[in-house]
Amino acid sequence: MQATVPATILRTTLLLIVIGGAVAAAVGLGAWHLLPYEALEARTFADRFAVWEGVMWGLGAAGTLFGAAALLNATDLSSPRPLEQVQQQAVDARRGRTLYSDLPTLPWILLSCGAALMLAAVLVRSATLG
């Protein structure tokens, strides 16, 4: 039995989101050795963990917020826009025409990567305290 095109697209999208979240978590956990601890004068394990946790929370929040903004078609960072242009963007978003119309999974991947980084920070913090 052959799957329909929408089902295939949905499965591919979900797979990309899961892979994106897993990659983000792996990068987050692997970034432990890449951060410039000496330049930040983080010599003890607790100081290094605080730097790593701050980076994970910052990147996670940025990814999550940018993904949510992309879903709402609110990532146009041009100069101040007239109210008519903002209203037109809202109408376009309701019709499915956004900045990411050609890449519909990008906002979801950003959202999942950001959430995965924050989840990794929470899980590692709970594992070190418990």
C-alpha cells in the first residue's frame, strides 16, 4: 500500500524536526569542550558548568523564540514599517505565504532545536543536583 503525498510530507517533516532536536542536543552537550573557559576565567568545574548552562539557555531561548516568530511571520527585521505593511503580513501569514513558504519545516526545526537545548540544560542540571 502506497502512502499519500501529504502523509509522506508529514512524516518527513516530523523526522526532520526530531533529527534537528537531536542534533541540537548533541551539539549542546558537545559544546562543553569548545567554550573559551580560560578567557572567561572559569577555572573550576562549577564555573565551567555555569558558563555552559548559560550558553545552552541563551541559544535555546534564541532558537525557540526565533522559531515561534518564524511561525507567526514576524521575523522581518527591516526598518520601521507602516501599519498597512504589518497588516498585510498578517493577512499573508493566514493565507500561508510567509518568509519561509519555501522551507515550511525551518520554523519547526528552529523551535525544536531551541527546546532541545533548553531541555538538555535542565536535564544536566537535574542530574548534577540529584
